[in-house]
Amino acid sequence: MKCPEGSLQVVRKHGKERQKKSAKRSAPPGGWNADAQSMRTIAQLAGVSSATVSRVINGSTAVREETAERVRQVIREQRYFPNTSAITMKYGRSGTYGVILPDITNPFYPDFVRNFEAILLERNLELLLATTDFHTARIQQSIRRMLVRRVDGVAFLSSEEERDSLAALVHNRVPVVTADLQKTAVGVSDVAIGFAQGMAEAVRYLHGLGHREIGFVGGNEGITTSNVRRDSFVAAMQGAGLAVHEELLLTGDYRISGGVAAAESLLQIKRRPTAILTANDLTAIGVLRELHRRGVRVPEEISLVGCDDIEYCDIVSPPLTTLRISRLELAQRYMTALEAGRDVTQKGKQYWVVPTLVIRSSTGPAPKAVRKKRQK
Amino acid sequence: MKCPEGSLQVVRKHGKERQKKSAKRSAPPGGWNADAQSMRTIAQLAGVSSATVSRVINGSTAVREETAERVRQVIREQRYFPNTSAITMKYGRSGTYGVILPDITNPFYPDFVRNFEAILLERNLELLLATTDFHTARIQQSIRRMLVRRVDGVAFLSSEEERDSLAALVHNRVPVVTADLQKTAVGVSDVAIGFAQGMAEAVRYLHGLGHREIGFVGGNEGITTSNVRRDSFVAAMQGAGLAVHEELLLTGDYRISGGVAAAESLLQIKRRPTAILTANDLTAIGVLRELHRRGVRVPEEISLVGCDDIEYCDIVSPPLTTLRISRLELAQRYMTALEAGRDVTQKGKQYWVVPTLVIRSSTGPAPKAVRKKRQK
DNA sequence: TTGAAAGCGCTAACAC
DNA sequence: GTGTTAGCGCTTTCAA
């Protein structure tokens, strides 16, 4: 189909004719022009050049107030709004920050997104969201999406360590902020959760309640953030002078299902713990659910501590004791890191968010007495 | 600051010099060029014109295979990726769909986003997310964000009816798909939930269990989707030949807090219902929580039915009976509607998703006998 | 089969 | 104080 009707095409509208093009557009009787308007349209209607329109929009003082007002008037009448892709093209930056998440169905992340979006909105910035479902391929795809959209920075909350993929961002001058990797690199900052303190506090608290056999259900095997949490737990136990039993160190998947599975295994073990710490609340909820199903009472027989403090901690029964990680603080830290990291030739900085222990009803005194009685 | 150092600026790099500009960029020793690459860079390295590079990237057959391969080689070596804002500018469309949500912390929506994102990904499309927190100002702001980013369509799941704001989208040739308004307009399609059937099924089920005094806790007062749900409930009751008592028709806010508040009121009322239907699961969870706190047993004293079937229905105790709305189906319907609605001069279509009743443990036989005994 | 060049909307450097 | 114009990266005629 090469336009058989032809002749029309012969009229080339090149060169100087460009100027005339949008002049031909006339507003329909109903009101304003349905076509996307450009600055030229506005300029012509206001009897100025597009440069002046640009100046008015960007608040340049070098425009006579009278002219500016006329331009603003036309802008309002025409309901004109700028085309950000032109601006993006001009500057090579898009006023957009990317957020890469592992799993948007974990309530922790929507909460983060909500806070982060609010911060961006204040700065008139945009959010580009990508979720990875813990898949490496999706991570790489997400990073590419960020690159082609020319984002100004990436908040990378996907737990997996992806140095190589992230390098592509840094090479393209896109600062990156990772989650909880506890290390930085050129162009890559990190926001870590103070699990050392958090786990220490939780273990101390449980120890104070008389617990000595404490189990841990981590996140996905091999993922960096899982390791950090597990190691922090182990360190906390040692710090409290408690023995860590390998068989009580389980892995989950940061989801309810993983908690359920871990609880199943835990109940098979002879050395049953009197308390369980988990890598996140969903895991704890899964554990709770399985314990409940098996008729194990919480906290009478086993105490349970989650991590994150998602809203649902408070609706399960018993409400979960948990290590709260403030999503607002996290979002703020990310924004700070992103802004401070704009120069990707510099080494990134390390930021911290310290969790706080929120005590609810899933924890109680260790059941020594109870167990002894039963065993008789 | 008008460049006092002057002389350097005198060398204007205009006109034909443009061609030379990127030729000066040389790849650093480490490997590939850290500057964002353009097609010109690739073209020069491959010894072709940028038009040819474009053809190769877009799979035009009119390129000799040998040339094409050479170009692909350079693209790989240079890790080149296109700049979408240039494409957006060229076409006036961005390959992005906007999603406007009321509240991303309601697990229903992340679930939707997840499914919708997956569908977009298949089509190589992007997602622009905005949340409104039920505020009109935020809705308008979101719509503007969609406009300036030149989205190709908007999935508007924010419950409030915003005909006027949405008109701005349609005027700019952006098709809109609303949620559950049960009406369409030029350029505006709608995906509605079959609450008529759903509520009828739920009421029939409860009626079958002997319930006659059934209460309803809706969503935010005055919001269209709230009205639809309440009206569907009322119709369902009438259809089942049951009386609707005004005092048993309460409003909530689609959140846990609203359910809590509604339950408080409900327990004050003399005519205590034996069953409660709610506008969504969060509301039901709130009701459940308050009933639990007040020592009212579910389902022995009061049966409870939610709506949505979020994951947390299954972790509260007792697990919630609910009207399941499939997020996958919803996302698919939205995509279909968005694609079918591309011609904004046509009237939109009405689509439906029918909920299904999922029976868990929060519902049981009406407690007639129990109550009578107690009253003695 | 390939290249040259216009043009998408915007900004900024420069001219007046 | 305002206008003119190049140029951001890409696609797409049209010409060769």
C-alpha cells in the first residue's frame, strides 16, 4: 500500500512550511482543540514565539508580565499541557525514578511504594514500577525497562544480588540504591536494615522471657538478604550466650507458604524450640497458621516473632510480636541516597534503618513448666 | 552569566557539524562507551546510516542480511538500547498504560497490578502507576500525570466517579476504562463486577442457612461503587423475599478501620443481625476483629461474608467466607477493554466479571436456637 | 538496498 | 523582552 491515491502525497510539507502546520488547526466549535497541543499552537494563539511560551511555563523572569499573562490565559483556555517526552529527550533524563520490587503482593512493598510515591510527588517526579517475582530474567528485563525510559535513578529492592545487571545502570549514569546488601560500590548506595541491633533486641527479649531454644525461619535460600537476616540471628544468639542449633535454622521464601512448610519441618524435630524468629511477617503468619492447624498454642507452647510489622500482624490471632521496619523511613532513606548518589563516579554511601521491636501477643514466657508436666 | 570566557562558545557547532559530533566519542579502554548511545553512534561504527540501524532494529526486511548482522553486532558490542522518549515523541504515544488506584495498601490492588503488569509485559508495554488515596485532588493530579506522559490508555480503578476529569483524557484521545460504574460513554468503557449475581448468591446461601436478619457494611459513603454494592445487596435481599432494615445498612471505608467502626455500631443496635455481608474483605476483617474483641463468636453468633478474596481471608480465624473477584480476569478484561477502546470517538463497551462465592468458616447456620436459650 | 533529511515538542544559546 | 534556530534520538518518506 503505497498510497495509490498518490497526488496528495506529492505536496511535501517540509522546510519552512513547518511553521504553518499547526496554524491550520482550528479549535472545534465545542471548545478546545482535541489534538495534542504543542507550544507552537499556544505561541501562535498568544501572538508570541514558542520560546516565550517556554519561558512563561518555566517561570523565567525575563518576560513582560503582560505577555506572560496573555500566554497563561491561552494555556488555560486550550488546556495545554507539556509533552514530557520532549523534555526527556532534551535533557536525557526523565524526572522518573524506577522502583524494582520482588513481590508486590507482600504488603510491605505497597506500603513502601505508597511512601515513596508521596515523596516523589512532592518533587514532581514520577514513579516507574517493576516487579520481578524473584526471577533473574525479570530483574534483567526490569533494568532494561529502566534504561530505555531514561530513569534518573533506581531503587532496587529486589533481594537478589545482581552486581552485573546493576552495572549496566551505573555505566549509563543511573544511580542505584540497593536494599540491605550492606555494601556499596561506585554509583551504588545501599540502605540496610539494622538487623544486628534488631535481632539482638528480639533475642534479648525472648531470652528475658526464659527462652533458650530459639528457632529461625529465614527467607529464600541463598539470597543475600536472607543470609544477612540469618547471620544476624546467629550473631544475636551468640551475643546472648545461647546455643544455635543447626536443625533449628530453616529457610522459607518470604511468603506465607514458606512459613507453613518450615513449621511443618520444625514440628518433626525432636528438639522443639520454645520460640521462633522469622525473616518477615508473612513467614511468621505461615508458621502461625501451621502451628494453629496442628493445635500448638501460641504463645503458650511456642512464642513467635515476625519482622516488618505489616498491617496484618495485628489481625491474626494472636497478634504478632514483630521487628518493625518503618516504610516511611525506608522511603526517605532511599530518596536521600538517590539524590546524594547522582554523581555515579563516586562511591555510594551506606544508609541504615533500625528496626524496633513491637511486642504484641504472640510471645510469652517460655513454657518450661508446662512441658515438664506434659512429659510425665 | 553570559559566558564571559567567551571565545570557546564562538565556535558554533551547528549545521553539518552535527554529523561529526558523536564520531568524536570513543569507547573508553575499559570497554563500551559510558555515554548514552544513539543510533548515530551505532550507525557510524557499523558504517551505515542511522536509517539502516532503525530498519534493523525494527526488523525491516529491506536490509541486506550481511549489513543487518553487522549492525546487530555493533549493537551488542556497544550494549545499545533505544531511547523511548524519542519514539514517544515521534508517535505521540508512549507504549505505556496508566493505572489509577485508590489505595495500594488494599491487597486487592497489588494483586491486580501484578496481573496487569504481566499482561503488559507480554505486549512489551509499560505501566504507569498512580494512587489517589480517595482524594479528588490526587485523582486530578494523576490524570495530568497520565496526560503529560502520553499514556495510551488509563485503567481507572479509583472508585470515585470523575466524569469531568476523565473527559480530559478522552479529549486527548486516551481511552479510559473505569471500574464498576456500570455505564459507559464515548471513549470510556467500564468493567463492572456482577454484584447482582454475587450478592444474590451470597444472600441465597445465608438464607439457606436460616439467616433472615442480614446486615450490610458498605464502602465509603456516596462513592459510586459503594452504592452499587449496597443496592445489589438490597436487591438480593428483596429477591430472596427478605426484609431490609435500614438500621442494618452501614457504611465503611473499604478499610479495616471502617469495619471496626461499623461493627461497633452494629452491636449497639437492638435488632442484632445473624449475618453480615461487607463491601470488601478488609471491611469484613475489621468487623471480625471487633466482634472478636467484644466476644461475639463467628460464625456461632454472627456469620460474616467478605468480598474480594484477598489472601488474608484465609489467615484470619475463622477464615472468611467471601465473594471472590478474580484479579486475573479483571486485569484481562481491562486489557481487552483498553485495546478495544482505542478509537475514542466510539462509545465504550461494558464488560463484566462475575464474582463467585468461596465458602470458608466464617459462616454457619443461623443461631436461632442458641439465642433463644440464652435469653432465658 | 541504502542514505539524506524532515519533523515530533521542547529548551537554550544567541541575536536583536 | 522577545524571536530564531539548532539539536535531543528516532522514524519515515523520498531519492538514488
